[in-house]
Amino acid sequence: MNIAILGFGSQGQSAYEYWSSDGHSMTICDQNEQLQVPNGAEAQLGEDYLNGLDDFDLIVRSPSIHPREIVSANTPGTLEKVTSVTDEFLRVCPTSKVIGVTGTKGKGTTSSLIAKILEAAGEKVHLGGNIGIPPLELLKNGITENDWVVLELANFQTIDLHYSPMVAVCLMVVPEHLNWHTDFDEYVKAKSQLFANQTADNVAIYYAPNANSRHIANSSPGQKIPYFEDPGAHVENDIIVINGQAICHTQEIKLLGAHNWQNACAAITAIWGITQNVEAIRSVLTTFAGLEHRLELVRELHKIRYYDDSFGTTPETAIVAIEAFHEPKVVILGGSDKGASYDDLANVVAGSNVRCVVLIGDTAEAIKVDLLAEGYTNIVMGGDNMKDIVKVAKHHAKHGDIVLLSTGCASFGMFKNYKDRAEQFIEAVKALS
């Protein structure tokens, strides 16, 4: 076959390794004109890298490339030849025991909890997807039919799926990535594709309080099970319960924030049909401290604690981060614009014990307008580099306060990505004296 790989990041590279091993003719298509392609591969680089795809037998789309970009540069029929690393993995995976997790935020934490609980219960588990390991890379691990696979999947990966996992989990869904999608409806539809090709004996799990999550799960012909209400895992009198079985007190959960009660309930509901090993579940919930850059304590200095929540890139994630702490807070907000509204965030800030808001990035003025509209005036500008931003936050914090980097926005412009933003924050905090 004559195969085109669109985009040559980590997923594109894994796609190249997978298909080239079978002797196919490979062409790397990438916007980067300076890209060094593997020996033996053809290259189609630069501004017109998506042109002329009709001539290929198979087209492998990297997550960053929207299907409409392919159509606009070719004919509509080209999409019939498009696959992805995720779709191919679901097609060839040696085990049917696959759990896919999607939603706006919490995917990585929930996927990790599911994998860790299954491992604690004695199962062999492979964890990948958007959490870091491209799905096709997992095939190198020698997956058997008895193993479990857990995939964290973003909308970029689900938008054109033709295969679905045995268990699909949809967390809370709110507007996100509207700079990539045509509108919110398309974003919801992209999430729905994870469920659309399930069978009647498969399971669709959804976050009961969220209408978008329920709508997405209804795309599945399989059994629908809500969580955060019966019959799924939920909270009763500060105790996580499922099917009348008490799991643990919410205060015992190592992860910070009430939003992580939701993630815990999602994970428990996902695995309850596989294992009901309460001790395994408890051991994970009471010891797992979370992933990098998710409400992660960086340092305590002069009785002020500094937390990195750089992974949070929506107003909703900033809200849950703010609500995770009872202490007075200095919150760093702002960044690049993804088309989100800051009305609810401003309302929460104004109604909470946020001592001061430090604004940064392109969205600073828009957030300021919304804060002022809510009557909140303790606003300062942070500067154009993280060292200055942290110094400003420190200046306005008092003993016993939290300094919280939870911007509610994407990082681009000032930083390479959320990890770069986090690393610069950590470095700046550790340099304080």
C-alpha cells in the first residue's frame, strides 16, 4: 500500500514504525519544511503538505490535524481512506478488554485510577493514549487476550473513530477546544464517536449531573450506567458507595479537591463489573497522589503553599482548583484564548475567599472585565515572565494562604505548552527566598 502519515509528532512516528515494518510505501506529510524524515520514506513538507492525498491508499491522521483540513485540500471521498493510531489500535488490539476514557478534564487521573485499581486487583494492565504512550506503542508490550487496556482519549483522537472499546467512560463535558472545533456541537459529537460503535453487550458510563455526558453516552447501543448517582459509585454522607458497598470516606482520598471524588466514582464504576475487590480500590484511593501539574504542591515558604495546576486550561478546571482549598488564595489566571467564557469563573472568584487575582496573557483584559462586572476588584497584572508573575503573587499572599497557578486558559504565547508553564512556575517558586 501507498500510505501517507499526516504529522510526524509522537503519534505520527509510531504510525510510521507500525506500517513501515510491513514494507508499505510511506510518505511523511508535515508542515515543517525542515523535518528530517526516515531513510526510505518520501516527504511532502511545507504549507501544501495536505494536498494530493487522493492518490494514497491509506491516510493516517495525527490528532492535531482536523478532518476538515484534509477535505478542504482534497475531495470529500478522501476521508474514507483516513484512519488514526487510535482507530488502528482498536481494530487490531489482541484483547477485547479495552476501557476508553474521555471528557473535558479528569481523563488522565481517572484512567490512572482505573489502571492502578485493576493492577492492585491482580490484573495485567496497559495504560496509554493521550496520557503519554501512543496506542500502537502498546502493542510492543505483548498484549494478550486476558490483559486489560486503558486508554485516555481526547476529542482529537475520537473525532473520526470507527471502533469503540468494551467499556467507554465519559466524564464531565463542558466547552473546550472551540478554537479547533467548528462549535460546541462538533466537540460533543467528537466525544460521542468513542461510544457510537459499541455493541449491545458493551458498557457506557457517564457523569449523571452533566447533560452533555449523558447525551454522549446515549450514542452507545450498550448498557448505560451513570456515576455520581445510583447504580454507579456516588457519595453518601461523605462516603463513596456503590451497590450499597461502602468504599472509603472522602477524606481518605489522597487526591485533593471534591472534583476528584467524581474521578474516583468514575473509576470505581468502570471497574465494578470487572472486580469488586474493595481492598484494592481503597488501597489506590488512599495512596495515589495524582499526576504531574494537577494541584501539585511545589513548596511551602513562610507559611505560604504554592500549588501547580498548570494542566487546568479551562475556566471550569480553574473553578474546581479554587474550590479545592478552604484557605485564602492568590490565584494566577489568564493565558491564550480558546473561545471560552469567563463569567462563571469570575462569579466563583467574587464569591470565594480569593485574596487577589494575578492576571497574565492575552485573556487578562477579558477576565478583568468579567471580574469587575462581579464586583471583584483585587486584581493585579503579573508581568510578562513567570519569575515576575510569581514575585507578584508572593507579594500579595499572607501567612496561611495558597498561591495557585490554575490559569483557566491555554498556555500558548507566553509558554510552549502547559508543561513549560508548569516547569517555569516550579523553577520560579523554588528560587524564592
